[in-house]
Amino acid sequence: MTSPDVRRPPGPAQAGGMTPAGGLPRPAVLVSSMASDSHTWNLIFLQLLLEELGCAVTNLGPCVPDEMIEAECLARDPAMLVLSSVNGHGYQDGLRVAARLRARPELAGLPMVIGGKLGVSAALSPAQLEALFAAGFDAVHDDRSADPDGPLAFRRFVAARVTSAGRP
Amino acid sequence: MNLGAYVRRQPGLVVQPRMGLADPRAMRAGLRATRDAAAITAGTITLDSYTRVGDLAAIEYAMREGIALNGYPIVSHSPEVTRAVVDGIGGDDFPVQVRHGSARPQAIFRAVNAAGLRATEGGPISYCLPYGRTPLAESVANWAECCAILLDGGPGAHLETFGGCLLGQLCPPSQLVAVSVLEALYFHRHGLRSISLSYAQQTNADQDVEAVYALRRLTAQLLPDADTHTVIYTYMGLAPRTAGGVEALLTRAVEIAAGTGAERLIVKTAAEAHRIPTVAENIAALEHAAAQAAARYGTVADDPGEGQIYQEAYAMIDAVLNADADLGRAIVTAFRRGLLDVPYCLHPDNAGRSRSYLDADGRLRWAELGSLPIRAVAERTRAQAVSSAEFLESLSYVQRSFDAPALGRSTPAALALPEVNR
């Protein structure tokens, strides 16, 4: 994988978070792991990075059940959902969560990114990547792919889809 | 088979692996190899992560399909099977401890009793906050029940706190010490009298030595009538990539333990950065640690007395004990008020307003205190926030520092030996 494909047309970012004095509202981003993954450090790094990029982050933490991710997305109406998984179950968990969220009409247009160590041992195959896009992800960042540009590609995605959207 | 009594009898540092093998025969062979190693050892049965979260159906499925588990499924095997694993190996001269990581460990404790084992570990805070979403109040109640279960199993019960290892890294030592002591007090109030208190090696050896002395001083002051000892964990974060780096890191942990009079050490193997280590790799680590400990017998590190770490830990413990007469309720209240607040911990019951960073010497310091009750004693915090890049650097600080000599680079001054007096 070189850089993540962007499969959906950019839409206006939803307003969220605090409004800095004299500035634009910071877009609200939801960061979460999935049900079987108890790792935390990846989620903290993403939160700090997204905050530096100007986002207001809600971090759901490790071991988040599917129904809670769905409920939080519906309740918070975020500008983007970032799912991170490093225990090797990310591919399987990601397919399940994406299908569940995209089944809700309210979440059909929510920008969704998944990243981390998504498979147990090797990089995801092209067919697996395609399956994640087909399930509803707008970008996939597989840590085990040979892409040296991964973090930069994520920054570009955030900039293109969330933080600069709707600005003059 | 009391772990505390065994440790007290030994003439030197007791070393212990983190070994856990799914197959009963392999587990038995691992325990035998640990017992027979050229070291003073205690045995370990580490459980798999499905048992940790109580997903017994996943274990049945894995066993049926021949899928590898990452530890010994003590609840799924019958008591007879586990008794056969330790029969003739575990005993007064070789205690075996069960290690798990569960915030709902009642079934595990019953299986420990049923197998005739008497030692395990964890705690209501340390096995709740870092993993998953079990409410802290529920974990506190679960651990009270588990203390009763373990005591019901007969004499010789021993519990070790995991509180000195919270999240493994980036928690300033004073809070590790405070939580370790609070969990030990919790076990004591629920009837345990043989207790060990943990502390995990962090990023600066001088700071670790001061922390272990603070832990031992507070243990003596607050648990004077219990049989206690200190257990040091070799660094739990990102391991060095080079064999030389891992060995140097383990040697440093031995120096911290031996220099402060800590009685037991949990080792780390050279394979740890890449995969679950083999039995042979575990034995090599145990024997390396034992040889290093023997070479340092009788050395004593400088004791800074009631210094910074002691004062901060004392202030946190004092605030928690004053939050409620019932220690369980006090712990829950303390987290709600931010009197305890673990940096970077995302658990819903953690306030999440404290932050830590590594200074130029590799010392863990507070960047933000939140509501921690240590403003009067803590050093000044700094103005700028912790950036994502700095955070990543912190996570790999130990790895980079200990790999540097093996890769022909200079070692940062921060990792030089602590002062040692013969």
C-alpha cells in the first residue's frame, strides 16, 4: 500500500469541540480500539497527533464493544472515526465494526479510518485491503505494509478530510 | 508452600520467569527446568488472555482446533490436570505462583485453590485500570471476594501487588509506589498476612533505587505485622532489539534489586521484543540474573531517605486513606476525585488529567498534576504540553539507550550505574 485511497467525496466537517477565541471550531474526532484489543499506547499517540492537527479528540480507550462504538458515533456525530488495533485481530474486528456502522443511515457519510497491526503476522493482502474498503473504510493504514510514508499519509488524510474542510 | 516464607529463607535474590505454556506437559517441563536452573528460583504459571477475560468458549474452540493459546488455561483444565503439572515439583522448596491479569478473577482463584496452589498476584487497581473497561468499583468488590477465596483454600496464602507496574511505563515512580502500598493494605484488610509488593524498573536507575527504598520504607511503616517482601520487575516497556541490550537491561534490574535489598526479581528474556520466549530462553535469563546477583552480594545502594519519591507517595497514600474509612470505597473515591490519576490511562474511572514526561536524564517527571494531592511536595511541572513525537520517543527511550552500546554508539549519561557502596 502506498498512500490510502480516498473512496468517498469529501464532505463538510461537522462542528464539534470547543471554539478557540476568534478561531474556527475544532472538528470532533473519535478515537477507539475494538472489543478484543487491550492496548493503550497507540490510542494515546493518535490522540496527541490529532490534537496537534487541530482536532478535539474523544478517546474511547481499549476493549470497546461494537455497540458502544456505534452508540458513541450516533451520540457525538464526529467529523471522523479513527479505529486503531495492534493485537492482530484488526482485520476481522474492523470488517465487523464497519459493516455495523455503515448499516446505520446516520453514519453512511462518516469518514472512517482504520490502522495499526491489522493482521496476526504479515501485511494485509490486496484482497484484504479491498475487503476493508468495501466494508466502508475510507482509508486503511497497515503498519506491516512496507509503506514508509504511513504517518504522513494519515496526516494528509486528516488535513484533506477533516481539519481544512469547510475553511475559506 | 508459602511464597513469602520461602523467599525469607533464601540466602540471595530469588529470580522468577513470566512463563506460561498452554499444554500441561510443556508447562510441567517448564516448571521443572525453572526449579533445576542454576539460580534461586520460584516457579510461574502465567495464564492465557482468554482466561484473563473469562472467555472460556474461545479456549474450548482453540483447544478443539489446535490453535495456540498464549498461556496456561487453568480454569479450563481440571484440578487433577493442574495438580499433575506441579506434582513432585512445586512444594516447600519450590513455590509456584499463578499470574493472570484479570479484574474478575474469582474463577481463577477457585482453580488456584483446587490445584493446591497458594500464591498468585494482581490487585483491584492494577488489574483493572490498564486493561479493558471493568468498572473500578466492581474490580474492588471482586478482589475482596478473591482474598476470601484464597484464604478459604487453607494456610500458606500469598498475594503480590501488581500496582508497582501500572501500565508498565510512563507512570512516575511515586504513584507506582503509592498504588503498590495501597493494594497491599487492601489485601491486608481482607485478611492476607503474606504479601509481596511490586515495583517495575523504569527509565532511570537512580530514580528506581530511590523508589524501591521508598516502597520498602512505607511497607515497614504501614504493614509492620505482615510477612512482606519486595519484588522488582525488569523493564516492561519496549525491549532492546539487541541481545547485548536486553542483557544489560536485566543486569541493571539486578543492580536495583540487589542494591536496595529487594528479595525477588521477575526477569525478561532476549526474545521478548519479538515473541513469547521459549523455556530455554527463560532459563538463560534466570541464570544470567542469578550470576549477576551473586557477583553483587553485599553491595548496598545509597538510600536517599525520605526524599522526593517517598514524600509524593506518602501524600497520595495519606489522601486515599483519608477519603473513606473503608479502603475499597476510598480507592474508588480517590480515582473519582483525581487523588490517584494514572498518566495516559484511558479507563473511564481514571480522571486522565495527569501527564508525565522524561527529562534529559531519563527521569520520569510530572508534566501535569491534575488533582493529585502532591502540589505541596512535587517538583515544578513544566509549561509545554507533551507532543506526539516526544511521546513516541519516550516509549522507545530504554530500547534506544540499551541498544546504543551494542550498536557502537555512546550510552546516555542517564543510564550510568547508580552509586554503589561496598
